[in-house]
Amino acid sequence: MEERPRIFVESWSADYGSPMQIDESDSVNGTAHLIDEEGFDFIGPRDMERSALAFVDGVRRQEAALSQWHEEHVVPGIAGAYAVGAVVALPGESPVFFREIVDRLVIWSGGLCGSLPTGSSGWSWREDSTPDPNPAAPIRRLQELMRRAEARLADNLAAEGHLVVMDGTLWFASSYDKRNIAGYVKTHHVRLLPETEARRLPELPAGHRTTIFRTDANRYACYLRLASRPKFHAPMSGIVRLEFSGSLPLDEVRVMADRFTATLPAFAGAAHVDPRAPQNLQPIGALEMRLRHLLGDVALAERAVRDAVAALTQAIEV
């Protein structure tokens, strides 16, 4: 009798693609470096004192496409905005939003300059530029500015004694002693572990982490399963990757990994609230909604840009 294929359903909403989009032909696959003294194993949660947690994230959006005619060439730019903030959860207290900032910018490619006047309704934009002439360069610059704002906030919160979760890869701390900060990666696009160890990963029990390994980006990392896998969900359901600074002593990274393993499962996303549950942590999901609200209505933002451009044009023609 022919064996039927096993079919699973993703817990992650299809609107967000798949959390597992690994191309086995990708040259990055299997580039993690196992640590001899660590080996590869699963480690359960340890009893640890509860810490002050801070969840850091940001959102950004392009609000209008701009252009200038310069030396007989069209130079593209954008009007855009980003918002960055944190949710702080102190032991025994309800989580609260913390230190939110909103920044609106006009960004030009090709190193060009050009500002917009403040609108009558109070809308204003800070001027910025990138030397890259590529039409996509301004939106990449907006992303870079947002990520740097996230990094500054995470660094400050860690220095104040918080255990910090940064949504996304820990790009800024690969070669610096960034203590008490973990990058939180909830989607998997490459297979970092060697094939033998990667095959074991779906067996990771809920609330457990793997041993520490190194990535080729000079970061330490481990995998953590936030919640038990429902019967018909995919084998990697609920598994996330934590990243730590590659410049820290291994013993310190182990302690950090244990602290995050002991605390993060309690914040796993709920399926009836978040279509990216359980990987999208509840504080991060709430923070994303809060930050989008702070950015304001996108239609009003675009109208403000158009009014500012019209006022600028009128001033030039007078």
C-alpha cells in the first residue's frame, strides 16, 4: 500500500506568508558553527528570578513618493515615517508602553537635498538623504534609521537593568559587548544548523531551548520552542531563534539564554488575537498596533505632503 504524505497546517496566518521558507539550495544553509563544549542538545527551563523585561520594536511606512528634476535627471525621494517604542513588564506589574518616538522624514537618493515647509495642520518632516542613486534607496534609508533608533532604545534599556527583547535579528551587536539583549527571530528563511542537527529540531519540547551555537554573522544563537505544537500543526510550529552578541563570554550567553527561556513562553502570542501566534509575542503584537496608531492616518499624511509640496511650489512661483 502506497504511503500517504503527511500534511500539516501552519498556525501562522497565510496573509503573512510562511514562517518556514527554507530553500535547501541556498548556500547559507548549514553555516552555523557548533561549539565543541556545547555539543547539540535540548535544555529545559531553569528556576530563575524574574527579571524586568523590555520588548522593543518599530514600524515604518512610506507616505508619499517624491521626485526632483536635477541636472536633467529625475531624482527619486520619499516622505515617510517610523515609530519606535517598548513595552516594559516589571515583575508583578502589568506591562506598559514606554518611550515611544515618532520621526517623519523627507529622504532623497543620490545625495540630493530638499525640505518641505511645515503644514498648517502641524505636519512636519526632517530632511535626510542617501548617496545611493537607486530608486529604492530612500525606503532602505528609512528602514536603517528606524533600526538604529530601535538599537539605541534597546541599549539604553539594557543599561538600566532590563532584559531586552529586540524584534528581529541582532544586527547591531555582533561585534560589541551588548549584554542583556537578545534578537528575536520568528521566521526562518535558511537552515542554519547542519543537516543532522536540523532534523532533530522539530523534536524540541515546549519551553526548552537548544544549546548555543555560532552563526557566520559572529553572533551566538539558540532555538526556543514557546508552546506545545497542536496535533495538526507543522513540526516547526512555535519555534523561534534567539541571537546574542558574539563578543560576550560563552558562560554569560548561557545565563542569558536561560533567563529568556524561563520568561518568554509566558508571553507567547494567542491564536484568537494574533494571526502570527504563538511566535509573535503578545507585547510585541500590542506594541505594533500602538506604534501604527501613533503614526496617524496614512491618507492624512499623504494629503499633508501634497499640501506642503503645493505651498512650496507656490512660494517658488511668486
